[in-house]
Amino acid sequence: MNDFFMKTSREVLDELNVTEKGLVSEDIDKRREQYGYNELAEGKRKSAIEVFFEQFKDFLVIILIAAAVISAFLGKFESTIVIMVVIVLNAILGTVQHLKAEQSLNSLKALSSPTAKVLRNGQKIEIPSRELLVGDILFLDAGDFVSADGRIIENHSLQINESSLTGESLSVEKDVAPIAEQDVPIGDKKNMVFSGSFVTYGRAVVVVTNIGMNTEIGKIANLLESAKEKKTPLQASLDQFGKKLAGIIIAIAILIFVIDIIRGNELADSFMFAVALAVAAIPEALSSIVTIVLAFGTQKMAKENAIVRKLHAVESLGSISVICSDKTGTLTQNKMTVQQVYANQRVIEHDQLDLENHIEKRILFMSLLCNDSVTIDKKEIGDPTEIALVDLGEKYQLDELKIRDEFPRIKELPFDSDRKLMSTVNNYEGQKLMFTKGALDVLLSRVAKIETSDGIIDFTEKHKQEIENVNMEFSMSGLRVLGFAYKEVDEGTTIGFEDENDLTFVGLISMMDPPREESAGAVASCIDAGIKPVMITGDHKITASAIAKQIGILKIESEAVEGSEIEKWSDQELKEKVTDISVYARVSPEHKIRIVRAWQEKGNVVAMTGDGVNDGPALKQADIGIAMGITGTEVAKEASSMVLTDDNFSTIVKAISNGRSIYANIQNSIKFLLAGNMGGVLSVLYASILALPVPFAAVHLLFINLLTDSLPAIAIGLEPHNKKIMKEKPRDINTPLLNKAFAKRVSVEGVIIAIATLIAFHIGLSTGDALVASTMAFSTLCLARLFHGFNSRSNQSLFKIGFFSNKYLWYAVILGVVLLHLVLFLPPLMGVFEIATLNAAQFGTIYGLSLVPLVVIQLFRLFFSK
């Protein structure tokens, strides 16, 4: 029984044999062997053999096996062999597809798995949560997910949301003291933390007491082992479509079977043909192809810094019409940078300082001396504002440490928020000077003189007005401004806060967190794609507006509002005004939810970025919640559909572009399958209605199904990214994949393939017998479907997208053409596949007609398509 909550923290550490250094290297392997990994047991994974045999459970495959048995019973062993080979090859292909998709999805799960901060060998390190062990010293901060059960050994105002276990939405305040009672419910174990909960406030140090299936949530997980992963909306929709289509095809197959029997054909042959037609016409690979394309697409997105946590997000990405983005770190560099300097009564760009001028040199040296930050081995340590001043020095090859050694600090008056100033006393060029920097309004009230090119003169009201005007210009541009002044002090004087008076003004340094270089281009791409970019930030309105103007989000000042204004509006008023607002400043988490909901109520699909604990509700409210991977808390990541590993707005735009491409590729794969299958079905229907010989043998249809379905369809699904897709408007999320326009294209393309096939069939009948006609129809349909793959890559002409840009389709087509010609030319295979010997003219006819769908559709797109 785990009674750690009844013991003191010291007793728990002793019982678990943990020292103040945490676990040490020699402990880790032993404990891993004893406790395993910190993960919940999943349902037993199917082996490759199990997946392979599952391929034979399909209704059509069972009928096919029955047909093979009947063929063997009737002595048609060639047909039996062909059918079984096709079944086994299809099963192998299906198994490979399943395992590949599963592998891709598992690697995505690993990419987005949480981490934990622990003490090992006396050092604080970060490890994957699954590597936590009983006895690990775990550090928890606000925003962290609790990855294991543990006993608190050090508490700093810790509050935890345990709703996943208790159903109680209010956070629980924790403490360290042991609990005397033995039978205590989870919610009252105030000195314990539990896996699956998250920290909403404060911090703590915890010793891990249980991991994996032994945690409280692990006990619940035992009840969920049989739960299956949900299909995405697209997969579910395709499953429904597939069932309806299968019903129609089976009805057609039964009709053709009945017609054949009435016309006196043999029962076994008629049955075999009907079964083969059904198998060839039903695109049973639809759902698995979607899974594979989604998996490959999300892998590509992960390499481009966007980790998709929920597959349905990929389908929604192409429909995003509004992106609500934070400013700091997402649209900006999250790094303060000096922009302009005001000294010697003029404004100077940050890279135009003249170190020969003693005033410009003085303000630069002051910024390094009255400064506590350093950069060591490219690692920045200190306040971001002071680091910006150190970076400015580096532009002029000035090392802050060397400067501070050359002009040593004698005394300092550290910055505090009440006085808004910092001062240091340094030996500077033979003088003892006090350098002061801080807020300009405070500094100016303490200035008595000003240093100019004419020397040091009295500070007048005119000087003050000029400086305040420059400060106003800087502030209106969203710049943060620091004032710099100094005075000479006597040797041996004791310096105090009262000495920050009678200063000599030197100048101003302005800085900002500048936009990322790629932000403006990403915003422009959004606007071109019909997506409204919106900035939502806790920063000041002036700063937010300045950045938003620079990158193209804000056009006019009236499009920017503050949270205090939103507070006064009703939900209906916000809904009416939301389309006219591009920047929201000084907002609260509640405002974010209202903004997202207002856009959604106007029929928009909204993406929302966030990184904090309080962003969780807004991320869930959005259609696509996007968490920051670098600065984001585990709570934000868990609430999101997607995680940015670089916290960059442009990555969102790339992800939308990829999402649109993936959806279009899936649509094109389905169009390829349906058009090709329709060509075959129409050919058979035509021949049956006109009482002509059957255009295909059963083995032909099975071969076509094997050769022209899965591989080319998957290759089309891997079509390279189409840059022009971001010039299109967002897809209406309520528009079904298989809409009227889609059905029209499939029908037209299917009819063209059928016409080419039937012309070959009629030419065969006129120049030879039924076997020649069947061979020509089979070869033409096979090649036409393969070549039609090039049409299906896009709705644009190949001249625009490039003939050779999809290497996977070329591989699939070349393989198909080679395998077909083996059947057409190798005598043993010709017998098995009921192939007639053709002359050169007949082969020329086949090649010419099989290219007709490709040529006709490409010419139409080239000359008539928009």
C-alpha cells in the first residue's frame, strides 16, 4: 500500500533511497529494470502477420477466394493461381501500407511527447517524461503537466488542477505536511501530486513515487485499453462513401451476372467475371491511402517545425480563414534590439554612431558600463533591455567585459521600479563619473546641464521640449526609450540615491523587439490566401500597432483596440465589429475566447496561438489551437492541435499551405481511383447492354486492380507542394470532399477513358476475334489508367506544374508499364492472363488510344481552363 502521504518528506526520501543529488547513474539502470518506463500500457499491437491475415477478412476478398476455389473445382487452375496471386499481393501491399502509416503516426506521437525537469547526479536536466523513474526528484513550475505521481518535498504556493482525476475544476492548493488519516480520497491528498494533472500556479519539488500503470491515472487507463483511435472526419466520410459506392457496384455486378446467365454464358465464368468486376471497381484502398498521405504529410510538416498532434487538424488547416496570433516571439524575434540613438542633438541610426565624436562614444560606453548583463559564448545572461545595449556594443567590436575592466566600477545604485533609475560610479578617462540610465520622465527632472558639440551648457526648457518631442516620436513608433546622463563626483564621496541629481544629459537610446524578417512575407501570403491575420497581445497598444503596421497586419489606427474597450462591448457588439479589428492590445484570456467565438459565429475557421496556462481555453475554443514549442507550457501544448517548434508565425502559414496541399492531393488520389474504375465499369456495361463479347476476362480486371490502384494513387498523394495553392481562397469546411464539381470531373474523365478503351475493343473485333479485342481493351484500359495518373496530379496543365516534378508517380507508372508488357509478351503469362498475340499495328493502336485521355484533358486545360 502506498502511504507516502502519511509520512514526512524526509521519511519518503529515505524509504525510496534517494539523496539530495537525486538519482545517480548506477541507480538508473537498476530502477529501469525494476519499474520499466513511465508510460501507460497500450492495447496489444498487431504483428505484421496479424495485419497480413486481416486483409483477408474483407467481404470482396472472401468472395474472390470462393471464386478461386470454384475455378479449381472446375479445373481452371490458371484462374485459381492468378486470383490467389492477386489476393496475396494485395494483402502484402495492404500490410505494408498499414505498417508504414502506423510507424509514421507513432513517430509523430514521439515528437510531441512531454518532457520533465529532474535532478540527476546533482544536476538539473530535462528528460522525456517516459524516462521518469520512481525516486526521481521532479521540478514543477506553473504550466507544467505532472507526468508521474509524487510526494511534495518542497512547496512554493503550488496549485494544481486535478480535474482529469477528480472532476473538480477548481485548482487544489498543495502543502508539504504529512496527513494523519489513512483513508483519504485523492482530492484531499494535499501533499501529493498525480500524473495527468497540471500546475496552474506556483512551483514545487517532488519525489516520484509511482510511474506508468501504477499511477492513479494508470489504474483508470486499465479500463480504456480496448478503446480504439477515432478516425478523422475525412476518413469517416470516405468510409460512408465507400459503402454506398460498393452497394452500387455490387448491384451493377449482379445485373451483369444475370445478363450473362440469360445470354447462356457458363455459370462459373459469369460468377467469376461479376466478382472480378466488383473487386476492380470498388476502391477499397481509399481509407488506407488517406491515412498514408496524411501520415507522410504530417511528417513533412514536422520537419518544417509544425508538429500536428491531432490528425483532423490537417483537414481543417486548408479551411482556416482567420489566424489570431500573439505578438512577442511569434511575429517578433523575442529579443530587444537597439534601433536609434539620440545624441549631440540629432537622431542617429544604431549602426551610424561615430566613435570619433566624444558624445556618441560616451553614450555607447555608458550603456555598457551602467549595465549588468553579459554575453558569454553566445549565451546571453541578464535583462533583455541591457542585453540589447551589449549587442549594440558588439556592433562596434566592443567587448563589455573588457570595457568594464578598463573603466572599473567603484559603486552602484541598482535599478528599482520605484525610482526607475540605475547608476554606477566608474573611473572613466581619469575622472570619477556617475553614469545614470532610466525612464526619461524621471531622468529629465534630475538634469541640470546637457552635453553638446559646443560643450556642456545649461539645460533649458527648449532642450527639454526638443528631447520630449524626440521621445514622443520614438514612442509612437513602438520603441522603448532609455535616457542617459552623468556627473562627476569627488574622490572618496559616499554615493547614495540623493546623488542622482544635477546630472548632465547625454542622450537617448531607443529599442524594440523587432519583427521577424519573415513575418511581413508570411502576413502578405495570408492576405493573398484569403486569410485574415489578427494580432492579440498583452502588450501596449502603441507598441502592438507599430509592429502590426510594419508587417502589414494594421492599415489604419482605428483597427486597433485595447481590452478595456472590449470589456464594454456585448458579445453581439463584438461580433459586429470583429471583422474591422486587426490588433487587440492589453487583452485577458477571457477576451481571447470571446474574439475567437465572434469570428466562428460569423462562419470562419479560426487558428489561435498561445503559450501560457491561461491560453488553454482559447486554444481549445479555436478550430486549430497552436501552441508554442519553445516558450509554451505543457498545458498549452496539451490543449492544442498543433505545436510550433520554432514559435514562428511564418511556420503557421507554411502549415496552412501544406494542409491545403495534403487535402488537394487526397482529393486528386480519390479522383484518380474513381475515374479509372468508372472507365472500366462503363466499358463492361456498354458491352453487356449491346450484347457484345465481354471486353475483359476476370483475370484482366484483377490485374488492373492490382496494378493501377494503390501505388499510383499513393504517388499522387505525395505530389510536391503547389506554391500557387496559397493564391486560392480558404476551402469552405462544410463543402464535402465529393461535391458536384468533383463528381463532374470524375464522370467526364471516366467517360473519356471508357471511350478510348471501347474504340480499342471495336478495332480489335473488326481486325481479329474476341480474344484480340479483349486483349486490346485490357491493355488500353491498363495503360490509360496509368497515364491518367499524370492528369490527376492537379487541375492545372502539366506545362504549369512540370512533367517530372513527381518522381514517385513516374516510378509507379514505369513499374506498371513494365509489368503489363511482361504479361503481353511472355508466353507462360500470356496463357494465364488470356492474352492474344498482337501485331505491330495493334500495339500502335493501344499506345495511341491509351494516351488519348492524357492528351485530351491536357489540351483542354492548356487552352480552356482558367
